[in-house]
Amino acid sequence: MGRLFGTDGVRGVANADLTAELALGLSVAAAHVLAEAGTFEGHRPKAVVGRDPRASGEFLEAAVVAGLASAGVDVLRVGVLPTPAVAHLTAALGADLGVMLSASHNAMPDNGVKFFARGGHKLADDLEDRIEAVYEEHRTGAPWERPTGAGVGRVTTYDQGLDQYVAHLIGVLPNRLDGLKIVLDEAHGAASRVSPEAFARAGAEIITIGAEPDGLNINDGCGSTHLEQLQAAVVEHGADLGIAHDGDADRCLAVDHTGAEVDGDQILAVLALGMRERGVLRHDTVVATVMSNLGFKLAMEREGLRLVQTAVGDRYVLEEMKAQGYALGGEQSGHVIALDHATTGDGTLTGLLLAARVAETGRNLRDLASVMERLPQVLINVPDVDKSRVKTSPELAAAVADAERQLGETGRVLLRPSGTEPLVRVMVEAADLEQARAVAEHLADAVKAALG
């Protein structure tokens, strides 16, 4: 069996790859592993369970809750809330474990199971590996130790989660948003109630789109992966800016008043300068991944800020931030972590902080984002290939070396297997867009030939 956990939990097509049996088994395994690690020592364990609006989340939530309760864990069901809200509530309610059911920006048929440890932090790799091992051990025949009678977990619906989370968001804002008109695209996802409530309470005039989830329309032509509707709405309404989330609202992209996209790198740049002014950007350092645009790196150097780069995945950004005590990090895709206020990427918080910077400075977002110039970057996803051989294929290594020779000092190449989808990502950056596109297409063909 290949590793179940990717860079962001266990994902797959719901009821095909990710079944109720798998969700239940992983939840029981997680309870046993955390008990073995001493997490529950001396008290009755408690878990927070939330989900995004996908139809499949209904039966998967039931499976997770059943698994945890059968292992003796008391469960607080918080319902449809963003991933960062579940992380926040795991910490705020003193829970030993948090579980979020979501496939984030993936299409509706997919779903996922993501675990949080006490304090709302993602589980370490070794704990995930142990959960997999225990799950597999019991799947193949070893019986679980099961509590009975009063030892089984109790299940409670917790209705205060939304208000508690929104109050937290408002409480950490450096200033209000009065006078701003903002369009919000909620991707028919988990933030469809939370985000409009938070922005309105912060003082903004809001126009909301993509906020009518029906279980089937999540991420469907809207949200952070499809900015076209938001761009049109910002221009139509004469808004100051637009904010787009993905299905579980752990990421945020933006649109300026002209309808131009403001990506995660630009958002990080704007927030970094604002945090430095307020004296809260610890060590004058920002953490980002190797996917960040070269223009972002150049802008940080020009502004006298240090950039630390990690492997792709917000978990690796977070690990570096925690290890070194940094306050701000994120990804080009819009996962932004403000570690003083959140334990994971938080799209609603990011959008609020970005809007607060616009309100504070009186400058429009286009002007603020111009602190960096994005160099041409072409990303091609190559599906239906053996992504496990990206680093071992000699043919692919030769193709990459040839591409790097063509680009010289003016560009770079990055190939990586997706941690959440069955594909390989080809990224090429160059001073000239046409050269970047040509090299990327050549490399994509090389990936298909070598790994197909």
C-alpha cells in the first residue's frame, strides 16, 4: 500500500478512494496512536470535527465521528466551517484532536481527512506514518481494543464555533475596514457564512458571490482557482478590491480595483511591509516555498527583508516558521500563515489583513502590490504519469539539465510531484514569457515520455 497521507491529509475520490470504512479506520487509528503517545494521559480525550459543504462530507463526517466515539473520544461536531476555524477551535476548546473533512480546492467528487494535534497544529510526519501503520495492522485482522459502557465517547453538536471564530478574527485586526467596498468570492465553500460575517463586522461594505453551497457546486467555476467572476464583479461594482477563497478557505487570492489578480507572493509582500512597520515581523524574515516567483525574492531583497525558502507545501513553511520563530510565511497559491494568530493557512484572516493594510495606508491594492514585479512563470500540470519517479528518471534529469542550460541565469526550472493530486507539476520561470512557455511545454512532453 502506498502512503495514504499526502502533504495535506488523506485525499481521494469520495466513496471510491476515500470510503467510509477508511475514514472510520483512520479515526480509530488516530485515537489509538495519540493515546500511545501520551496525548490523552490523565483525562478523557476530546476531538473537534468539522467539514466543508461537499455532499460526501455528510457520510464521511458520520464515519469519523463513529470511529472516534467508538475509541472512547468525546466529539464536538462544529459542522460546516473553514479548515483554519477547526484548527482554531481545536486549540481554543482544549481538544486533543481536530479533524477536518475537505479536499480544499479540488473538484466536488474528491474529499479528504485532515488531522490536527492538540493546539490546532498539523500532525508531524512520524505520527501520520504511525496512524497509517496502525490502520493497516488492524485492517488486515488485528482486533481493536474497544471501550464499552461509559467508556465510549459522547457526541455533541457545538453551535458556537462560527461566532467564536469570527470574534477571534476581528480581535486580531490592526485596524477596521470602514470605507472599503469589497467583493468576496466564497467558492460555494466552507467560508460562505464566516467570511461575509467577518468582513461586515470589520466595517467593510461587502458584495458576496459564490456563497450558496448546495453540496455539489463547491469550487465549480468560482473561488481562488477561477477568478474570472470575481474580477468581473469588482469592476462592475466599482469595488476597492476582491477576495477569493477556496473550498475550505485556507487560502486567499485577491483582485485589485482594476480586476487584476494579486497572487500569494504579492499578498505576502504587502503584509510583510506592513508587519515590519508595526514591528511584528520577527527577524525581518518571510518564509516561502521554492515555487515563489523570482520577482518576490528580488523585492524582499530590495526592501531589506530576508527570504527563507522551503519545499512546496504549507506544512513545510509552517515547520520552518515554528522552528525559527518567524511570524509570516506562505505560498504563491495563497496559503498565508500569520503565526501569531493562526496555526495554519487562513484565507479569511489573510483577506482581512490585506484589506486592513489598504484601509490603513489609504493606498489602493494595485499600488501596494506593485512593490514586486512578477517575472513570467509558466506552470503545466501533467496528469496520468508515475509521479513517484520524478527524482529517479535519468531521461527526465537530462531534459531538466538541458532546460537549465537554455535559461542560464535568467530563469529556473522546478519539477515536482503533486502532494494532493495524481500529477506532476512543471514550472518554468524566465525573463521572457515565450521562452518560459516553450521550455515548459518541452519539459511537459519529456515528463509524459519518461513517466507515462
